[in-house]
Amino acid sequence: PLLLFFMFVVILFTFLSSIPALTATLRCVPDRQRSFALGIQWIVVRTLGGIPGPIAFGSMIDKSCLLWQDQCGDQGSCYVYHNSAMS
């Protein structure tokens, strides 16, 4: 139940902020540049939301590894994960 409540709050604030940002962009930019401004706005939003998330998630998964594969002195795949650290 706590996870569902948290997800509801995150989704609610996401939708509450997207329409005002769209309206502010359309009101502040001249008519001829509105489509370009919306494109730049969504590129920035997707870049800031899409790049750091998977990197941080992968780092957390790597930190929960107990036993790494050793291939000629290089670190390979993880053999065993610490389940409680993963969660």
C-alpha cells in the first residue's frame, strides 16, 4: 500500500507540472518559434529523465554484488547478488 501511495503521488505531481510548463512555454515564446521551443523543452526533459536514471539503477545493482566473475584480471559479470541489499 505504501508503494502504491508513493507511485500515485509521483504520477500526480508529474501530470500537475507538465501542463503548466507547456502553457508557460507557449505564452513566453513568439508564434513562429513555438514548435521549436516545445521540441527543445521535451529534449531537455527526456534527457534529464532518461540518462541519469539507468546509470544510478545500474550502480545500485552493482553495489549489491557479492561475487564477481574474474576474466584474466578483469571484472566480469556478477555471480551472486545480496538479495536484501538489492531490495
